[in-house]
Amino acid sequence: MELIAEHGSISAAGRALGMSYRRAWLLVEAMNTGFGRPVVEAQTGGRTGGGARLSAFGGAVVAQYRAIEAAAEASAAPFLARLRQPG
């Protein structure tokens, strides 16, 4: 999703991840369906063609995911540090 926001298209985001447009599109459709509302929206084309962007909800999903990721990393740090100790 972050790469869609960065590149402005599903196909460019897919290329950046080394996946086909179809695979990227199916993942976006699965997220839109799973959340029951769009996380990615189509942009209508002009001279440069259309594209895609994150919906406001999609931006919130990314922000909350990154917050969960940071909290999990902070919570796990002491346990992982103990695993790195010799003996």
C-alpha cells in the first residue's frame, strides 16, 4: 500500500515489489473486500492516464499497521536481546 501511495499506481507498486500487475491487483481487491471499504481507489486519467491512490481509510490502515509494528518491536526487544546473549 505504501508503494501505491509513493508511485501512484498499482502496476508500478507491483513492479517495485517484483510481482505482476495481476498479483498486485488481486491483493488490493482482497484488502478492499476484506475491510469492507476501499483502501485503494482508482484515479481517473487525464493526459498522463489514470492511477491509484490510498483512500483516507487506506492511509489510516498503513499508519495503524506501522504503529502496531513499532509497538511489537519495542515489546519484543528485551526477549530478543536475551536470545542474543552467549551461553
